Amino acid sequence: MRIGILGTGTLATALGGGWARAGHEVAIGGRSQVKAERIAERLGHEALAVAPREAVTGRDAVLLAVSWDGVEEMLAMVGASDGVLEGTPLIDPTNAVTHGVGTLLTEQGEAMAERIAGLAPGARVVKAFHLFPADQWTSGPRGGQSRVTVAMCGDDAAALHVVAELVRDVGGVPATLGTLDRARQLEEVAGFVIGLAFAGFDPGSAVPHVPSNGGRAGSQG
């Protein structure tokens, strides 16, 4: 696939590297052309550093790898309001949360993914890759650990299929949990995970184990 990445941070580098190793063509565009060039050189595999507008043009998928408060600026930079992302799977891994606390900063009932869909008319927004730190996608499973599950949601079946393939290409297991109106719920989960981690607890230990035979978490005999 031809994948565009908007952003030059750790997540852009981690996922871009994984997708480049999997054989995809990766084009990176950010506010700093110098940073984009450094990342492309580091990734190798013929990764490209391009202008942001070029990073979203003619791509099979685009990753919006910027901080939540930089989303509007970046989408304006590529002309998203003009429909340049129409029909393109647009992956949203952003977390609009207070640092170290995890409280959502979007308006009550609003999901960041839905805000992005409004800023990029016609884009096929998929919420994904927002629950794990960037180094998850560089180190992979550790010492017998199973592959991580990447929760996703979106309104377009074809876009969800594309993102699911990209999840597998970096060693994850895709789990589609519904349409984009579930995005707020997934973003709340990210806030929960972040809050626990900063409080010194393992978020995984706070998630009930549901037996594969269909037993219900929290039920008692």
C-alpha cells in the first residue's frame, strides 16, 4: 500500500518503520521538512519525506500522527476542508487528555475522532493505535507475551479492512468494536489507561479476564 503519515514524532517513526519493513511505500510529511527527512532516512526501505499535502495525495491510507491540539492546524495545512482526503482511510490515534491524569479534554459527549471527521469531509476515519505507547510497535511482543489487541472503530467497512491489515503488519491483532459513534468510548478507555499508568498501576491488571467459553466478567457462581 501507499501510506501517508502526517507528523514527525515517535508514533510516526514507530508505525512508519513497521509498515516500511512490511513492504509498504511510506511518505512522511510534517511541519518540519528537516525532521521528515531525518525520519525517512532512519526508516530506509525507500521511505519518502514529502510536503504534507503530498503525504495525503493518492494514498491508500493516512496516519494522523500529531498531538490532539495540532490536529486542526495539520488538517488545514493539507487542505482537508477542501475534500482532499475524500474516500481515504484516515487513521486517528490521538488522545485528547490531560497529561498524567487522563481526563478527556473534548466537549462532553464529543469524540476527537468525530471532530476529525468534521474537519476532513469525506475521509473514512478509523480510530486505532491510541492505547499503546509508540515503543510497542518497535519492540513487538516481549518474552512469551501474546500480541496486543488494537481496538478500532469506524463507519466504513473497506477502511476498517485496510487498517486491520496495517495492524497485523506491525504485529497487532485488530478488533473492530463498531461504528465511529463508539470512538468516545475508546477515548475514555485511553484516559483510564493513562490515569492508571501515571498512578503507578498496570492497566492490564485492572481489566477483567473474560473466559473464552463465553463466561461473563464479574459473575459469581
